[in-house]
Amino acid sequence: MAVRPARIGQSNRGNVSIGKQQTSQPITYPAPKLGLVTTTDMASQSPGSALVLRNFLPTLVGAKIRGGSVKKALAADGGDIKSAFKYKYGSVEKLFMATDSAIYDMTAPAAPPTTTAAAVSGFSGGDWCAFQHTNAGTSYLVCFNGANNRQLYNGVSWTTAPAITFVDGTTMPQLNYGWLFKNRQFFLKNATLDAYYLPVNAIGGAAVVFPLGGVMKKGGSLLTGFSWSLESGDGLSDMCVFVSTEGEVAVYAGSDPSDANNFALKGVYQIGKPLGKNAWIRAGGDILVATSDGLTPISQVFQRDRQALSLVSISRPIEDDWKKAANATGGGWTLTQWPEQNLVFVSFPENTVVTDTTFVLNVLTGRWTSISNWKALCYATLQGGLFFGALDGYVWQGDIGGTDDGLTFSATYLSQFSPAGQFGQRATASLAHMYFRGKSKPKVRLFARADFDRSTPTFAGVTVGNTNSSEWDVGLWDVAVWDGVSELMRYDDRQNVRATGDMIAVGCVITSGGTVKLDLEIDLATVQVSAGEASA
């Protein structure tokens, strides 16, 4: 039988569709392992970075929600807590915090509203610097504030003896900063370019002036100083560094400042204006100094001029936010390390711009985030825990529990913006899909934004941490299931979103409100977008 072609059957339902071209496609956003990055332009996006990363802590693979905070103490005078410092020698470990009028022992204080009495009082300033000097079996915490006599803590009590004497009329209340260099105490005098030093291993006695007026060519006064080594820690290559308010850095090598042949000037270098006498930290074999240009590694000042230093600044990813804070405050910054978590906290004096903000740096990765809702003026650590001083005399413990003293707080993330398809082609986001790692599924609000809109929504849904966790010191007795979830699980959430523009970003808001800390980390996300015509 012959086979003949036939016609396609007709239908009153119109033409048959034979595979209409799809215009919807997903955009993938990696976990924010690059941390907070606010300096990228529209054409130079960095996958894995975030434009908003608030109330998260940077980790090696992304960002996890911070813990809550609890009021631990209340200073009797009710003044703002201006500085914090620690004493540790043998089995004795003490945490001290200071207001403008007193120093308080906050190691084991009474819980508010009961107040903590001052350990020593009668002061005229709370901006203290402190370092430890061990001599002849006694370790002293040596403290200066530039307004009162030097204070010494020997592990038992506070004293001003032995005194420091001067031949040029200088008095101890004029000393505002000090540090230890090769077992010799160095001091700086208010509003001058004069430094002073004591004999090796001396705690008190006659101080000798070490003038730097002929070295620092831009004037100002000496602000801070430290020992610095090319090695990690103290060593044969230790150098003594003096830093002025104008950003001049004088570096000396040697051990005896009374001998010009032994204590030689290696060079004078320029950095941005330093932002506080306590605004520096040690990081491995380097010193990081907070300046108006950024967080500057001292190791780089030998190789680059000031303009080029900003290119290697540790704070380069948040340079815009950093300079905004520097312009708003002018100084008074403090940098505090939390070694157990490899984090550094950058805090500011009370002001109207960044009073509710702390910058947080992971020193292993160089990644940044920010913290809000703590209003911290200074930070300290004690026995592995994080503490901060705040307004009105309150001392808090941070990164603990799931609330800020019983109140919920929100953590917010917004990714970098990404073009959908060809750059400049408008797109509409319709569906967001985000993954998380944690011990319980979070309640989350997903959202999308377009064309560098950094606004973020609020979210009332509260995520409560898993009180059934079998983790020691987290699980509740008679409640925890000891064969329950103790490892991080992977959770995801899909929600409809809406944003239209040339560039699309995805974000989330999670509100913490339980009694235990949320162990929750952001993973990758995708957004389904429909590409339209190219924008005019």
C-alpha cells in the first residue's frame, strides 16, 4: 500500500504552540564569604560580597548571625563607659572598665539594677590606655589618662606608687599614653612632641625626656606608640615606633635611647591621621593602625607613600563607610581583638552618625561586617567571652543568647547587584530561593532590590533557637534531646519577590528572639528573573 502525506488536523483552539522560547532564568548569588563590600562600582561586581551585612559576624565561608546581649553590670556613677582593659597574671584575670570619674572591677559584678562600686575614683577623664609590665615577680597594669596620676594595679590593689619624677617640670597627670619596649616603659606627654622613658625594668623613678620635635616635621603632638617587629612577637628586630597626631611615624631601632649610636632613627614615614591612641592592634607580625585613610598595616609604610597606602588598606572594602565614620568622629576610636573568634571590633565615641554601629573584621580573611543595636563605646574580652561598655554606665556581655536584653533584633543581608543576561538589559525578579546552614529552620523574609536600591524591609516573624539542642552549655536540662540535632543542617526558603531594573540583588531579614543564640549562617541564593528589552 502506498503511504501518502497527510494534513495536520485543524482545531478551533487556535494555532498549536510548538515550543515558545523561555525568557525566565535564574541568577545565582554565592554565600557572602567576601563580607561587606561597599566600594564596588556598577561594572565591577564581586560575587560573594554584600552591600548590607548587619548583625552578622564574618566567617571563613560566609556570615553567621551574631548572638544577643545581656546587661551584666551598672557603674555606680552612671557615666558612659569610655574605656576597657584587662589584667592577667598567673591564675588572676580581671576586667576593668572606666567612666570619666572612676575605674570599676567588672570581673564578677552584681547584676543590674544593683550598682557596682568603683575600685578607684576621683578622676577627670575616662580615656585610659593600659599595658602590663612584669618585674621582680610582680605584674603591674600601668594606666594613663592624661588628666590624673598614673595608676598601677598589682593584682590585688590600685596604687600610684612608685612615682615618676621629671627634671623639666612635667607631672604625671600630663602623661596620656605609655607602652613597653624591651622592658623599658615609654610615655607621651599631652600636646607635645616629647616622649619620656624609664630605666630598664623600672616601674618608677626618674624619667628622661626623648624629644622628637626635630624629627616630626609637620608639628602636632605625639598620640600613640608601640613596639613593632618584623617577626611575629617580640624579637631581635624589635623597633620602637612613635606616631603623631598628623600621621608621621618615626621608627627607631636599638635598646638604649640615651645612646645615639645604639638607638638610631630608621626613618620617618607618613600615614593618614590616626583616629585614636587606642586605635591599633597587633595582627600576627604586623601592626594595624586606624587612620583617616583606612586601617593601615605598618609594614607597608616602608614601601609606599600615603596615597598608595589606601590601596593596601585592610579596610579598603568598606572605605566609603570608614571615611564617613572618620569624618563624623575625628578620633577617639578603639580597636579590640577577640582572639578566640579571630575577630576585631572597631568602636567609636558617642556621636550622631555611627553611635549605633560597630565595624567587625575577621583577621583571618580580611572580611568585614557591621553590628547595630549595641551602642558600644569600647570592647574587652574575659575568659573567652565578649564584653562591651555602653551609655549610662552599663556593661554588657555580647554574642550570648538570642535577644538584646529580652528584645528581639534583626540581622539583614543584601547581596551585590548583578545584571540579568547582558549588561543594561532590564529584568524583573519574581522568585527568590535562599539556603541557610543551622540547627533549626529560620523564619525569614526574602526580598529583591534593583539598581543600587539599598533599602531593607522589616520582618516581625521571630526565629527561636533550638532549645532541644544536645550541645553542651546550650541545651537545657530536662528539655534537650541528647541525640537531637547538634550538627548544622541545610535549610532553604522560597518566596515571591518583586524588583525591576538593570541590576538585581537579593536579600533576607531574620529576626532573633529566643533564649538561645541562633547558630545560623547564610549560604547561596538564586533569583528567578525575566529579562526584558535593553534599557534606553
